[in-house]
Amino acid sequence: MHLIRTLLLARIKVTGLENVPPKGPCVVTTNHMSTVDTPILLMAFPIQEWSFFAGEKWKSHLIFGPIMAWLGAIYINRESIDRKSIRQAQEALMGGAIFGLAPEGARSKDGKLEKAKGGAAYLAHRAKAPILPVGIVNSDVLFQNFKRFRRTEIEVHIGKIYTLPQLDRRAKGEDLDALTHLIMSKIAAQLPERYHGAYAESSALKAIKNGEDPWPYCHE
């Protein structure tokens, strides 16, 4: 209930809805700053069949556990490679789902982008699914504002859909690192500079801002 009351004191402004595909498969990648990020995405997007990763700790939660399972949560062990959960995610995408995940894996403590893990790149590459980059702004100050009875304007910026570069091999190691860099640069391009964090000096991000192909710069 606390989470619901907090969201009621917020206003969500969405840009880029025209970029949302009418149906899946599609991988929605976003930054992650708050426990409300998933509800924000669900509220911002048109009603669609969703699936997403969630930490195992939520599975036994009396309130949010059943709700998240109903919404399409796939519970994952964040401490190790969870191959079963990845297979479930691939199956969801093959079934036409919109799959949402945060490549960083965990919430950023200061709101800035952190070095991402390779899960999003691995999933999108294996499923051959297009990717929709999303930047969420101000969810990091939502609870702080709520305590002060201040209204928060949450911004959800949806970028243009894209596909990962074609490789003549299965992506692993340096390939996954480069694909992950591309994914995070696309997310960063939807965010104000104060959130760029680990990708602030990315040449790939600078290329996107200049209207250039970022892929040649993703191996840095």
C-alpha cells in the first residue's frame, strides 16, 4: 500500500509511445533506480503481454509475490547465471511477449548508470529479438519527495526500436561486452547527463548524439 500511495503522489510523463511495437517479441531495456520502476513501465506502456526478471526475494512476498507472478515475473538468482530463468525468458519472447529488464541487474544507489552485466545482450542475441531502449527519470527521488509531501514528475523516455548487429557466431566474452555497451549507450541516450554514470565518457553514446552509428565504438 505504501508503494501505491507513493505512486499516487506522482505524475508520469511519457514520450516516444509511437516507438512501442503493437506486439512482441521485444526486449525493453531500462535503467533501474527504484522498486517502482517496473510498475512505472507497466503504467507508461500500452496494455500488452509482459514478462520480466525479478529477484527471488519477491517470490515469497505476501503481497507483491502473487501480483508479480500474475504480471509475468520470472524469478532469478542474481548471484549466479540462472540458465533456467534465461530459458523461460527466451520462451516468453518466442511466444510474443514484451520482456522488460534492467541490464545493470540491481538498483543504482545514486541514480547513475552502473557498469551493466551481459544478460540483456545474451537474451536479445539468442532470441533474435529487437530492443526498445527506455530511460526513467526521477524515480530515484520519488520516495524522498513523498516523505516531504512533494509531487514528483516521473519521465519515461522511449527510444526507437533497434536490433543488435549480426554476428557470424554466438556472442560471448568480448562480443557480449560490446553488445552490452551498445545497449547501455542506447539507454543513456534517453537520459539527462546527470544519469550517465559509467557511460558518461562513452564514444558510442557520443556517436548516438551525433546521429552516427555507435557500434564501431562499442569495443572500447
